[in-house]
Amino acid sequence: MPERCMPDIPDEIWERIISLLDHDRYLEPLSVVSKTFLSITNRLKQTLTISEPTMHFLPKLFYRFPNLKHISFCNFPGSPDSILRLISHAHFPLESLDLSNNKFFPSDAIRGLPTSSLSSIRSLKLSKLTVLNDLDLAAIAELMGNVEELDLSDPVDDYNVSGDLDMTGGCLGITDDGVDLLASKLCNLRRVNLSGNYLISDKSVMSLAEKCLNLEEIVVKNCTFVTQNGVGFALRSCGNLRSVGLLGMDLTASEISESLACARNLSVLDFSYMNVSDELLFAIAKASIPLRKLTLYHCKDFSFVGVLSLLRSYPSLDYFALEGVFWVSDRSIIDLSKFLRHAGTVKLSFCSRLTSSAFFTMLKNCPTLSSLEMEKAGMGQQSFAVSNVYNPGIRALILGSNKALSNECLEKIALCCPSLELLDISDCPGITRKGIGEIVRHCSRLRHLQMSGCLAIKSLGIDAKLQKLEELHASGSGLNDEGLIVVARKCPALIKLDVTNCSGVTCKGVKEIVYRCTRLREINLHWCRDMGRDIVAWMVFSRPSLRKIVPPCGFVPTENEKSLFLLHGCHELVTVHASIHKTATLQETSLVFVIWIQVSRLERTRVEGLKTLKLTRDKLVMERNRLQTKDGLPVTF
């Protein structure tokens, strides 16, 4: 709206109203409304994920957003050192820093950050670093003494990254000495994830339990030398401990029962790939802890009696996952569901004996249920009928890889769950246009639809009522141009579309989507073969809201096209190598060309020599021709 038409409301009131928005993505459309809103949204922007396309614009972005609190490098392919040096001049009030998926912990660059930024960091994520060692922990302990949440999980430990890597002083991974030093310095530590660090032992867990008095959560999955002795010590010593995550560890009821009784605040137990006996479940039931979340993922050695006893003792569970358990059947779900009446999330995936009968039993007996997962089960089959099922509280259903799931079953689901917002039916070959048509006709609140691998679905149907659909994942499905035209006309709020390897999709359908879906930010056309190479340029010109385009195979942009895209707001064209298996030859290596289109109203107006908001497409073409003539290159489009 024009600035003169803005209501005469103080900026402080607008700022308070806009701050109630729960996601950063809502700030951008507001920023183009007026200069007032632009200034307010710039101040309210708190989160920035740094990727390669944004790297060259970071000085401007850091100046534009002075109050960044959460910065992530998890998708950044290079070294973060130079960017951290830029951050050191900005004096952001940092609260969280994510350096996951990098090669090393950049200790030298971190030392350059101002003391105010380092002391304000409360969350540090270092998951999946190539190398993480005790020297890094010493640097963290020295520089970030106020960290409360620390993720050191799953280091890659690729020691061939440098031929002269120091092999001494704990440089080949985290050890007990490093964790002990860390525990001594980080007195405010509340959550720590040490999963995948195979050199640590019970000593590390005990050090954390003794020295971090505020410790609430500890995750030690896949830590070979951490045993029930260390876990038991933590349960007894940490009065504030609320959550424990374990994988591959054997817990003996006789050894751990006394420790469980001492854990008066323990509310989350996450067990994966463990031998969990009925005696252990009985001990948990007897401990009378305030349990709210229980996960038994691919565990064994327990029975229906043990699970029933535990659920009977904790009828107020909010989250229950019983996945990959071979004996779970439809009949057992009848009894178990009676004690899950207050559960909000239930996961029953990889239980092959469960059918639609168990699914509808859960919907009927659990009125507060909002999310139900039953992947790779027997949905579509049934051992008994369940009538009078209606659950308007269901928001999410994850039903992927149910080979027998039928249109009739999906129609019944549509009638039972009218408030559905997320549905995943990936790799369900029995679903056709008829079945998905019932979903989109009855579930008007649907925001996220995942139907990848559903070859029989060619269209959502003309009766679709999907005014709120934001994400459609249809890779490898039968979706064609007719289906895309329906999506374009029925889904005006679409933000993300994935039609990878959809052979029926051509330029006709894509153009309809891009033209009608004015909020579209991401589109994936990889392996869509029947398309001209000019489709990418057309999309860039036609839909300025686009942020990410994965173009069809065979698209190799010229330098002049890159320049033209830049003039129109495409800040960077990135060539990304696809994953290469060790057995692959150089000739078999494929390239995936990803266009990250960073279009912002503010930045467009700053591109030298171009007044983007006033130029027509014809003038842009003239500008392109001028650049090509200047470089002595042929004019191509």
C-alpha cells in the first residue's frame, strides 16, 4: 500500500503486531508493503541460514539485519572462517550458532568474535563435523562459557582430510578428558548430545552428571563404551534430568531400577535398537516417574504384557513410538489404545502385522491424537471392521510405503479426518486420482501433501479444495500437465513444488504453475526431460518470488544467461556435483544444476544500472543484448 495510505499507528505498535508472526518467511511479503514495514521487518529478522549463493551479499545482509540471533552454516559447503570474521564486526546478539556438516571447528575464527557475542551464545551445534576433537572442546569451554545446549553428535572422523593431521593430544576424536574439561567449564549446560563418539565412556557421562547441575537432557546413542553404569549414575545424580536417549545399549532391570526411582523429573525415554526386557518395562512402570514421551524404536525382547503394564501406569503419555516390533497386531492395538487417550503423537511404523483395523481403532479410541504414523504397515487390509470413526483433531498422517493402501481406505480417511493438514502417501501404488480426489475434496485445510512414487496419480481432480496447500511433493509420480493445471488453479498458496522425474510434465504445465501461483518459492524439475532450455529464463522473468529452481536435466547456463538472471534478481547460479559412489567412473558422474534465486525488493533496486521495478521485459532483453555485444558473444536466449 502507498505510504500515505498507511494507518497512523506508531512503529512500536506495528513492531509488536508483526513480532507475533511465528516464522521468518512471513516477514518478506510485509517488507515490500512500505518503507515503514521494511524497516520494522529488518529489525525483527532473527534467523539467517548461510549458503553459497548468499555469500557475496553477506555484508549487505548483515547491515540490513542488525538483530540476528540465530545463524546457521549447516548448508554452507566451504570454510566458515571468512564469514565468521565478517560477523565479528557486526556485534550480533547471537543466541545460537550451527556449524554442522563442516570439516573442522573454526576455533581461530571463533576467537575473533566479540566477547559480547560469544557470551550470549546459548546453543551450539557441531553435528557431523569431519573431525572433532578434545582441542575443539577446550576452545569451546574457554570461549563459550554460557552455552546451555550442545550438539557434538556423529562426527565423521575422516582422518584422511589432511596428510599432516596431528595424531596426538586427542586429535582423533572426543575423549573422556575433553568432555571432563567441558563439563568443568560449562556450568549452565542443560542439553548435550554425544551420539556417535565412540571413544567416550561412562566417565564422560559421570563428569557431566557431577559438574553440570542443571543438566536436563543427555543423548548417548551409539557410544560403544557408555554402559548402564554411566546412565544409572546420571539418573541418580542429576536431579533436573528430564530426557535420556540411548541406542544399542543393554539395560538390566535389576541394575537400573534403583536409579530410575531416583530420577524424579525424568519425562522422556528414547530407546533405539536395544534389548528391552519386560522386567525393565515393569521397573519403569514401578518407578512412577513423570513420563510423557516413550520411544521403543526397533527394540526387542519385550512383549505385549510389558508394554501394556507400562501404558497402564502412564495413561497421560503425550508421545508414544512403538516401531519395528514384529508382534504388534490389530488385536493388541485395541488394548494399548485404551491407555493412549491423552496421546498427541503415536508412531507405529514398520509393524507389518498392523492393518487398517489398527489405524481406525487408534483414531476412534484416542480423541486427542493429532499425529499418527504407520509407514510400511498393512494399511489397506483389515482383520475386523471399525465403525463410527470420526476424529477432527488429526492434523498429520504419515502412511508411506503401504503397498496395499487403496482408494476406498483413503476415502474413509478423508471422511474421518476433515482437519488434516499433512498427508504422506509416498510409494503407495494402489492410490489413483479417485482416492486422492476424496482427500483434496474433504480436507480443505491440507497444507503439505507428499505423494512421491504414486505412479497411478496423474491429477488431484477438478473437485480439489486446496486453498491452503503450500507444499506438494510428487517426485516420481504420474502427475502430468493436466494435473499441474489443476494444481495451479486450485492451490493459490503453493510455495514449494517437486515434480522430479515426472515424465508427463512439460513446459505447458510448469508455465501454468509459475503464472498462477504467485507465492511460489521453490520448484524442482530435475529429470523432467520434455522441456525446452528456455524454461528457466522464463520462470525467472515471470515469477520474482522464486528462490530456488532445480532445472530440468541437460540445462547448462551460459555466462550471459547468468548475467541476465542476475540483473533480474537471480543472485547466484550454483553448479552442484551429485553424490558419487566409490565405484562410479568419472564419466558416470552427473551434475545437478541448482539455481538459487535470491530475489528481494531491496536488493533488486541496488543492482547497478538497472531500475528493476520500472523496466519491462523488453528492456531487460535489450540490456542482455547490450552485455552480449560488449563481450563479443552471440545473442542466445
